[in-house]
Amino acid sequence: MVDINRKQIRSALQAWHQTSRLGELPLAGLLCVDRRREALGYDASAIGRALALRQLLRALLAELRPNEAEPDPADPRWRPFLILSQQYLEGRSPNWVANHLFLAKRTYHKAQATALDRLATLLQDREQAARQTPSADSAATAAPLFMAPPRLNRPFIGRENLLAEIRQRLLAGTSPRLALVGLPGVGKTTLLRELAHDEVLR
């Protein structure tokens, strides 16, 4: 399992403009990234994983915005978003971003570490949610629920030979459909219940 931490986030952001390299990083192998890749229709290649990871990180970066207003460099609430987006997405130097945000170099590095940790937490949450939610493929291929009516709470006696004959015909595969015909009250439904709960046929 991939350890989602500050170091991994920094590596992914540093490879932001290097698609092939980004797709080979550990974060590109996350389940949440794979789910996004499938949803976007990208193939299961390094390029496809990189594109999905980039889109996911961009969406998580947007969650660091304190509001939908124009970014305010003087507002400390904007620091996490501006530090990461300006340095890694826009390619600005740390000194340029620090000056833009009116921060001393030491303060800038502390704020950057905090921003990376916040982004890592957001990605951890996405990965946990992905692991707790079955994929569409797994849900589609899951075993169907056993919907047979409950077995009657009394012994089934007197029709063992008929039950064995029907079982043999069904298992032979020559007759995929079977119809029971008879007068009302002769036990057709009871027989069908027994067949539905037969361990061999199930």
C-alpha cells in the first residue's frame, strides 16, 4: 500500500510537467487514481495514470482555496493554495512566491510543508473512500443474492424419489427449463422450495 505523505506529494508536484515520470510515481498507483482514470476513459498506461493523477491533484488543490474569490496574496488563508499552485503548476521559484506572499524564506518553507501535509490528507481521504466503495465492475460481477423463498419449517418426506429424478434431469443439462403440473394442493410449491434450497443444485 502506498504511503501518502508530504514527500510523495512533493515528488508528484515536482513531476507535474513530466507526464511519463508522473505516471511512474507511487501515487499514480493509488486506487482512487485508477478509478478516476477509468472514469475519464484513459488507458492503463503510465500516461493514462499520469493524466488521472494530475486531474485529481488539481481538484484537491482547488479544495485548498478558502473561497471562490480572486486569490489575495496578503490573506494567510490563501497561502496553501498559492504556494503549491504558483511554485509547482506555474513554475515560479520559491523566492518569487515568498516575495509575492510577503513571506520570509523560513516562514515560506514552513507554510509550504503545511500545504503539502494538507494536500496529502485530502488525497488520503480520497483513497480511503475509494477502498470503501466497490467499483462498478466488482458490483456488476458480485454474486447475486439468494432470493429463494424460505424453506418450510417441517420435514420434507414422501417425495424423495421425485426430487432425485428432477435433480438428475436438471444436472444433466438437457432441459434448462422445468415445469411442474398438477392439481392444486398436491405439493408443487413445496417441491420447488426444496429444489431451490438443494445444496447440489445451488
